[in-house]
Amino acid sequence: MHIRSITFLLFVLFSHTHDSNLYISMKLKAAAEIGINANHIRLPETATEDEVLRSIVAVNENPAVHGLIVQLPLDSINTINAEKVTNAVAPEKDVDGLNSINAGKLSRGDLGDCFIPCTPNGCMELISQTGVSVMGKNAVVIGRSKIVGAPMHDLLLWNHATVTTCHSKTLDLAEQVGRADILVVGAGRAEMVKGEWVKEGAVVIDCGINHVPDSSKASGKRVVGDVHYPSAKKRAGYITPVPGGVGPMTVAMLMKNTVESAKRFLQAYTPGKWNIDYTKKKPQEPQPSDADISCSCQSKPIGQLAREVGLFSEEVEPYGTSRAKIRLDALKRMEKQPDGKYVVVTGITSTPLGEGKRTTALGLAQALGAHLNINAFACMQEPTPGSCFGARGIAVGGGYSQIIPLEEVCLRPFCKRDFKIYLIKWNVNIFQHIDPRSAFSLQVLFDLLVPLRRGQRSFSPAQLSRMKKLGIEKFDPLTFTGTEIRRFVRLDIDPDTGDLFFLMGVCAVQDPGSLENEIMAILSLSSSVEEMQQRLAKIVVATSKSGDPITTEDLVSMCVHVFVCVCICVGSNLHNLVITGCEWSVGHAIESRHNIQTLSNLLFPVFAVTESGHGADIGLEKFFNIKCRCSDLRPDVVVMVATVRTLKMHGGAPPVQAGLPLPKEYSQENLKQLERGCCHLKRQVENAQAFGLPVIVAVNKFSSDTHTELELVCGQARQAGAFEAVQCTNWSDGGAGALALAEAVQRAAKLPGQFRFLYDPQIPATDKLRTVAQKMYGAKDIELSPKAKEKLALYTKQDFGNLPVCIAKTHLSLRNDPMSNFMLPITDIKANAGAGFLCCLTESVSFILHIYIYNIRTRYINTHILNLRSA
């Protein structure tokens, strides 16, 4: 193992002094000569103390930088505390040795565990080159500065000299100098030490740099030291000249410290390995409730956890002590790193009680991280209120594999907070823009859409794009004619299409929930703010009378409302880091793209664990065909969670009802019933294998399961072609209960990649629907309703036919009997052009019509319109 390059940074506030610029050039030149990558960061003279400190913190956290110095004095028009600035440099990167921690270690004699200031260190090197032993000698140091005098005293003292420190106020200075075997002068006063003071044969080190008038020089001055050199050299055994003595040696010691810093970094650094301390919780018996376990665990401060996994403080926005958001800047910094291993956790069709898919995913991450000592993240969906308060549990894991603090994750979600009011504001706003019966005149609406800012009106990029569609080639709002204003303000909407309609003064929005789903899908699939803006602008809300799609770009920009969500949300579980993201229900809960990209880069070369909603036939199919196609990330392993009780239900046991006790059949061993239910498991394994990845079946063990039942399920899974089938007890044992699963995932991830999509997006939409229905659901064919056929023809005409398909259906549509030959009915199709897929509804799912009534005559509505415009 070797260091590819050694880097040090030189922080300089804009300097007008010749000496500072000379020292800077000397340091940069010396670094270049020996192969050190030196970067000169010049801050403006207007820089404030906070700006300087933030810049230093950013360098402290960058593992690619091994040394950092701040050139003194600080030349700024603002007051800056130099002591505070030098102490801000991390001690392990303080190659100038000026940090108080390094100074303290030097004063205590810990010379091997600190960086020694460069000038005193250079002086010691010069003394050693004379061959004169320091031990037992009388040494005098003139000057007590923190840069030279004080550390020089300590350095001589711990090298066993008898040291006296003098200064300009010392009364018997000549007498003290006369007793010195070793004299080091750094008082900053030109030629203050006279030659006759110097002891015969003494070693004299002159650290002073002073300018005195000299008419023979072109500049009118010359450089001298603190010692009168012509007279002192006649008595001294060794003496350093000025210039050309201590200065070059100081630069050499700076380079030496930088190399030493890189060596120390290398000794403690393992490529791709986090410096993380896992907290392990010992399970209790009897096992407490999930809430009690959460309360008994003290979560690590999120800032500390972020630093341990290699995130910079400027990339993390804390939300309290247990949660944070990662800025997308982290993606840019890590974009050149290779991807880690990517594991997706799915399941079979579960009972209404849920079967622990998320618990298993968290347990897998715990086992990989805390027990196998591998970098591992769990990337989970943010729980919805329905799951938080329903019978399915807390939806953040359970037992000793859960996200903590439980109450914060469940009751204070990141992504959906205040989201409804954004939709309502948007609906109110577009009402005036579209409805021809609006109380506002065309000119008033035009003025609202193109508001006066700083005395001028100008069009936004979205408005310019709409004008291009309309063929209006004007850029000055003042030149618009009445006809052009009407075309710009009013939309030629076909009243028989779209999600917006008007009836007797009522503004109705068809299923704002579906609009929310598409926006949340856009958040999940966007990798940057720019991409999010582009996707939001493509949301289709209606069709014009000429057959063209009308998008949100034609209405109003929504980007400002959801910008706060385009960050990566971070929390922790009992062992390690968890990333949560928004969920979109029509897409069946697929984790966000930028979360996974951050994980894959941050985790190199190991594991990112995520989940797909519901069973493999629903969530996993969309995860692969939509999410992976969009993100260009390819999973390595599929983990399929199954339980004995779910397979008993598929084998004929009475249905499980939420809130009621389990029927007695679930607590009795019935191998025939269980074996019949394993047909469902086999089909779901085949569904996952259709994408070319190894499938590991994780059997989540419950207390009522027998050893024979568990072995039967594992055997049936292996017969179905699973790479491995293991039992998991992480609900009661934490990460240790998923250790066998983690080891199997490790082995499977080493297999060569064979991932493939289910269909080519360029084939006709009907063929894509047919492929999914037949290969995932076991259907004979699809059956399009007249409405679906009409919409599909329209979307194909609008160039949406090459989008992937997202079939919105319930889990009840999967048939296990190959002789059933059922037809999959497609009742409706909606183009989610912003999210990038066609949403196809089966007869088991329908969009709900929500009507929001707004009275345009009330002050409430007018106030909200004006507030939105001002925002």
C-alpha cells in the first residue's frame, strides 16, 4: 500500500507584503521539487473570521489533504483572531505545529506524538549538523513568541540542555548571552545581539528577519538578522547567515512534517473502511416492547456518525441530534468513486399483519456492519401515517432491528411534512390561470404571472418555454398585444381530458393524491435539483383541443414547494446508519435514487441495503424496470423475505385479519398446508430470477414456528432455485440473528453480474404490459378497456409510448395456478411524464375523485394567491 500523492494546502488572506509573498513562493517551489501536491488557497482581504474558519474545517475533513498551514500575519480588513484560526487547524494536519494541542504536547515532552513548529525544528537540525551535542549544554533563547521562542525552549529542554529564555526586557542580556554554548535568537530587533557578547566557539542560530536602510541597494534597504553578523562570526564556532540560513531549513521542515503527516494517515487508514464504532445492544429476556427498546438505546449523535462514515460537516444538515439531511453536493464529490454492492430486499405476498421485510433489511445491515465489520447502510422508505398507526406495526423495523428514535421517525417525517398545503396552494393558483370564468381580467392575470420586480417585468425560463410552444417570439412583456396576452394567460384545455375541470364556479382536481404520488416519484427518481425541475415541468395535467399535452410548465413552477425535500435524510438504527426517503404509493414504495447513489459511492467497496414495497411481483418489478433503468444502478443480490404463517395462508389457512388474534391453524404444525403455500414462494422466486440475479430467501422466524416447518420452507426455496435459504432471528437477537443471511449475501455478491431488464422500453406499450402480466402475474394476456385504449393511443401520439409501465394493482392479482388462464384487465392509463412512466390501473384499483371547492370571491383565496406570488 502506498500514498498516491501527498497534498498540503496553504491558506493565505490576500497579502500586500513582499515578505509573505516570498515565503509563499518558497514553500510552493520546495513542495513541487520533491513531488508534494501543494495548493495555494488565496482568500480575499474582505474575508471574515467565520469564512476563514469554515474554509479550514472543510480542509480538516478532507482525507485527500495531509497538511494545512495558515500564513501569518492575517492580512484582512476585518478583525480576525489569529489564535482562534490556528487552533481551528486539525492537530493531525497542523504541519506548522502552531495548534495549541501540538504546542501542549511539545511542552509536556511528547515529541513523537505532535508536530514541532518548523523554525525551531529547523534550528535543531542545524545544530545537529554541527556535530555539537545539545545534552548538558547551556542554551539561551532570546524571544518568547509562540512560533519560535517558546517552542525552541521546550525543544532544547527535552533534548537535555539547560535552557534560559531571555527577551528584550532582560536586564543582564549580555551576561546571559556570554554563558551560552548554544544561542538561538528570534527577538525581531535588528542586530540587537553584538558580536562581543557571544561566547567563544558558541553555536549561534539567528532566526531574525529585519530591514535596515542601505543606499547601496536598489531597494534602499537590506535584510539583516537579530545578531550583528560581521562581529559575531569572528567569535562563534558556527553561525547562520541572514538571509539563507534558518529560512530554507524552515521550509525543509515544513515538507518533512507534511510527509510525516501522510505516513501517520497511512498507518491509520484502510481504503474504503469507515472509522466507525458500533454500539451493540445485548438482547433482554423477556423481550421488551419496540418502544421500550427504542427508549433504552442512546442513539449516537448524528454529526459524529456522519463524520465516521466520511461525510463532511458542510454536506450534512442536522435536524436535532438524531437525524440529518445530506446535501446533494456529496454526490458530486463522490461521483468518481466505484459503486459498492447493491442489495434489494423484497418479499412474498404478505398477510395484512406484515411479515418483517423492513426488519429483515435492517437486521441484514446490522449483521454486515457490526458483526462482519463491513461498511453497510440500510436505505429505507419513510413510514406513512397509515403504517405508523395501523396494525402492521411501526413500519421502522421492530425488536432489536429498528430505526431509532422510534417516535421521531414515525411522527416527524421528512418528505411529506406540509406537502398537502403545497398542493392546495398550487390548485388555488392554477384555478385563476385556467378558468375562463375567472374574476380577474386578462391584464391582471398577466401582471400576476409576470410580476414587477425592481421596476421591470421579465419572463421566467418556464414561461419562455411556453411562449416557444405558442410561437410567440417576444421577450419584452411591454410589447405583448391583447391576443398574445390571452394566448399566454389562457390554456386551450379540452374539457373532456385531464385532471382539472370546472363546474359552476367550482375548481375540481381529480385525485390530488395521484398528483402527489407523481411528485413523490419525481423526488425519488431525481438525482439533482436541475433534474427535479425538468421532471416537474413535464407533469401532464390535461390535453389541449389540438391534442397536445398541457404540462405544469404551462401552469406554474412547483419547484419552490418541494425543493426542501431534495436532500438525503439520515438517521440511525441500533448499530449503524440508516438513510430514509420519500415513498410513492402508486409506484409501490421505491426508495429514492439519490439516496441509493450516495450509498453506492459512499459504501465502496461494500454493501448498500434497500427495499422494494410489497411482493416481488409488484414492488420488485417496478424497482428493476423503472428505478434501476432511471438510475443506471444495477443490484447484485435479491433477498426475499418469507414467513411460515404467510405460506400457511397461501396454502389454505383462514385469512388473517388485522386487529384480531391469529386463527389456531397458524400455531399448529401442518406440513401439507405449508407445502401447498410454498408454491407461492416458488413463483415469487421465479419472478426475482427473471432479472438474472441470485435470490436468497430469508425466513423470518416467529416463536410459533417449528424446526420442521422452517426446514421445509428452506428446502422448498432451494428447490425453486434460490441461491441460499436461511433462517433469521434478528427481531429478537439483533444483527447476530441475521449473520447467516449476511454471509450468504456476501457470497452471492461475488457472482458475476447477470442483471437484465424484463422488457425493452422501445417496444409498444401493450407488449410491455403483456410481458409484465404474463411473466410476473401469470396472466394469459391483458384486456384493455375502451378508455384505456383511447388514452394509450393519445399518449403514443404524444410520444409517451416509449416510457416504462407501472401497473397499479393489489397483491391479490397474482395467481399461483398455471391453469387459471386469467386475463389482466387494464381499466385506465395515466401518463406520469414527469416521473417517466405510464401508470396503468387494473380493475382492482381506481383513482379517487377529490373535489376542493374554492370561492373566488373570498378574501381567503385572494390572499393565498398573492402570498404564493410573493413567495
